[in-house]
Amino acid sequence: RALREMARRTLVMSATQRVERRVTTVAPAAPSEDFVPNRAVHDARHREQLPGDPVRTEGQDSTGDETVDQAYEWLGVTFDFFEQAYRRNSIDGAGLKLVSTVHYGREYANAFWNGRQMVYGDGDGELFLSFTGPLEVTGHELVHGVTQHTAALEYYGQSGALNESVSDVFGSLVRQWHLRQTADEADWIIGAGLLGPDVNGVGLRSMKEPGTAYDDPRLGRDPQPGHMDDYVETYRDNGGVHINSGIPNRAFYLAATALGGHAWEKAGRIWYDTLTGDAMKPAIEFAAFAAATIDTAGRLYGAGGAEVRAVQKAWSGVGVEP
Ligand code: ASN
Ligand code: ZN
């Protein structure tokens, strides 16, 4: 009964979040027009009150606080990525202001999107370092905002794992784009450099080999599956949203490496058009999402093309039958 109550409360929470979703009817800007970010970084000064004191707004100089300046910088890179790769103007496609709060709480070992803004903890300095460090963490959190304004994937079970997965996909792509890496050159790690120096691990998650990111007595072992055979049924973590996301994460990795070159160009375009397209439903599950990516690949690159085959093979590689 307690577990069912927990699940129900989570669903109610996501329903309230859905109310906040704003549907934009703004016409796309002409291709020659440049989008400009509007950033604001706040300092929570180790309290848990949001948004905290404004410390750096758009166009202002470095503050000298490495954490503040890193958050500001990564917001800019993520904004530029969406503009350059997909011609998207910010989170909502209509220039939404990007707000981040840093130094949240004491030894707070997470980062999150609260429906309106990003929030970063400093970590405990031992197991976790500052969450403003890895670019793909900022990308991940900001994409929760993109998903909220587009597919609005419910944060529970398979749709929740897809919500987590698309945040990892575009989070990783922001970093790959920033470093101009090809799919083969990328490490496909989420949270690279986030773990303390004597933690046995390379980051929070591996899209390439889910379940192998860390194995440490203090943290336990990375619980992610990379195939439907190992799908985890649980009431924890909103029905395993950060666990089963390993499955669609690996499907994306397989598609991107099969297609080769820069992952944001073809595989990323297929996933982006799927996420922002008409076939999405808030409660969509893996199989229907897979089918939608195959349809998108056909529409973009031709129904009988290598792209469609690569995407089909990627999903069958993780045991998802569209
Ligand atoms: N970093 C986590 C995420 O973005 C925080 C959370 O689970 N709410 O998914
Ligand atoms: Zn997330």
C-alpha cells in the first residue's frame, strides 16, 4: 500500500508539472536571424531557498566564483548547441530565460530542473564534486525543460526512463558538439569528472555500456541495464527512471555509432524531431518511441535508407521491438 501511495503521489506531481507546460505558438525565426541567450545565475549561499541572490546576468563579467562562472558558461554552450544544431531558440523554442542556482544546500550531491530553472549542488567534495563541472550535466538538466515544453514525457516508468534518456542523449551531444567529437571519439559518459578522485568510477552513467560507470563500496554498483532482458521493475526512483534509461541510451549510442560522423547531425536530428514531433504522447513507452524514431528516420532520410536500418538495428540490439 505504501509503495502504491508513493507511485500515486509521483503521478500527481507530474500532473501538476504538466499544467506548467506552456505551448508556444511563436513562428520559427528566419534562418538568418540569430538567437541570443538570456542567462541569470543565482547563488543560494548554501541555503535551499530558490532562486537565491542574482550574481551574474547576461552580458556581465566573470564573478571570480568558479562555480558561478562555469554555470554561466555551460548555459551559453547548451543554448548555442540547440541554436546551431536544431535551430531551437532556448528551452521553450521562444527564447526562455535560462536561470540557474548554484551552491544549493550543504554538500548537496545532485543537480535538478524544478520545472522553471536549474539547481546545482556543490557535492560533498569526496564522493561527488561540484555538479556545475561536467557540461553534459547542465545539458541534461536543461533538456528536462525542453522535454517539459515538447513531449511532456510523464516522469514514471518507461515514459520517465525516456524522459531521463533524452536528457542524457542531448546532454552528451552538447558536450560532443562543444568538443567537435565524432560518435567514435566520444566517451558517452554522463557526469565525467563528477566523482571524487578516489571513487572507483568514471561518472554517473555510461550510454555505451550501461551498468559499468562505477562500482565503489560507498556508492554501490551502477544499476543500469543495457537490454530489455535486464529491465528493472521497481517502485523506487519513479519506477526506475534513472535505471532503465540505460536501455534507450544504449539504443541511441548504437544508432549514432552505426551512422558515424557527428552524432548530433543524423542520430541527434532523428531523436530531436521525434521528441518535438506529433507522434509523442506523455505516457509513451519504449516500443512506441522506437517506432516513432524509425518513422522519423524514414521521413528525414528515405524509407528504405541506411538510416532507417541503423535505427531499427539499434533498437533490436537492446531488445526493444517497435
Ligand atoms: N539529476 C537528477 C535528474 O535530473 C535529479 C532528479 O532525479 N530529480 O534526473
Ligand atoms: Zn534527469
